[in-house]
Amino acid sequence: MGNKQITVLGLGSMGQTLARLFLDKGYTVTVWNRTAGKADALAARGALAAGSAAEAVRASPVAVMCVYDYRAADAILAMEGVAAALDGRLLVQLTTGSPQDARDAEAWAHRQGASYLEGAIQAAPDQMGQPDTPILVSGAEVVFRAAEPLLGVLGGGIVYLGGKASAAAAMDLATLSTIYGTLLGFLHGARVAEHEGFDVAEYGRIVAGIMPTFAGFLQHEGGVIQSGDFAISQSPMRISIEATQRILQTAQQAGISTEFPAFAAGLFKRADAAGLGGEEVAALIKLLRS
């Protein structure tokens, strides 16, 4: 895909950022948004503002879509002339969705004669275009390899997850599960810190300091799960059973919310009852599988 022409559909904060990155790399960028005024600043920088979504798609061999959700994406793709305009082109879908959304979108694109890649951006707009900007991508490998240079404009941390279009969305949900689980634990910890009179900003700095070590631990536990060998290697389950009970008891005694520790302690208590206390902590996944 040596032709440096690209279309960006959707000009929210992320869409505008994507368009600017392509402009900065010398691409001829056509843009379109339901609210036409959002294209004005980009047009001032040299982008071509299309009068319709179909016109925008026809303007380039590649259309990158980044909108709020798949409902919005589907509504745009259903607009007059868009399906026909996609014939022979590549649709790169960077809208956040589910694995099923991705499978449906790929099947739809193929019916229109278009090739398809699914992507999941794991960064904020101001973190785009950096050497380590993480973007998950999935879809046919031959299509990905051809599109890799233009995807590299958006960030250097491209992770190709294989030919299943659903893979990027699935991995996005998996990593978000880690992020939200960590966030909930962090916020509960902030309440503990507040109750004990600690500086919560200092608590945040301490947590940031331990994160690289914690990330290494999680990577190890991922290997344990993949291997299926749950013999104790780093962290015995019984330690977490006791620790989560202690966190719950402390919250009860302090009179602060017990929602998060009750959930965590409940899972580990069930693991103990299932006879997993003498295995690596990653063996908790056996409980989740059931």
C-alpha cells in the first residue's frame, strides 16, 4: 500500500489525532464526520473534507474508522453509497467493540468486496504516534503486512494477534479486565490510606513504584496458566487466601466499603474449599473456568 492516501471516518478526539498523524507523515488525508464542523481544523492543516461518508471512502484505498461504538460505526456503514464504495478497499476498524462485533464487521466488509482489519488502541489521544504506543491488530496476515507501514504511523507498539478478526477485541477486553481490576483495588487501597491518615498521593507513588515488579509477577503467572503446571513456584495460594481475608476484616473494622475485598476474599475462600490452597496462586483460574 505505497499510495499515501487515507480516509479517516469519525473525528472525535482520537479520530482527529489519527488524521493529524497521517497529515504529519505526508499522507493525503480525506476526513468525514457527522458533524461537519469537526473537520474544519483539519482542513486548515491540509486535509480534504468530504461531503459524505461514501465520498470519503471513495477518495482513498484505505478507510480508517474510529467512532464511539459499533452502533455508531454500523450506522455510518449503512449510509447511502458506503457499502458500494468499499469494494476493493481496506477498512481498518479502530472502534472499540466485542469479539462478536469484529466477526460481524469482517463478514460484512467481505460481502462488500473489502478487506478488513480490526484494531484496538490501548492509549489516550495524546499518547498516539509514539514508539511504544500499543495498538492491537488482527485480521488476514497478508492484509496486515500490506497495511503495517500506515499502521506504524499511529504508534510503534503494534501487536499483531493473528488472522481471527476477533482477536484484537478479545485481547483488548482481557487487558481491560486487568486494568479495571487493578483500578478497583487501587481505589479500595486509597480508602484504607485515607482512613489511616496517609497521604493518598504518596500511596499512589508507592503503588507506581511496585508496578514493574507486579507486572513481572503477572507475566510469570500467565506462563503458569499456559503450562498447566500449578506447583508452587512464586506465590502459594494460601498466602492470598489469608491476605484477602485480612483486607476484608480490616475494612469491616474500619467501617469502610467492603464491596471489593468481600468479592476478592470470597473467590479465594472458594478456592481454599476446592482444595487449591497448596498450589500456585494462578490455580484460581480453575475456579473461574468452572
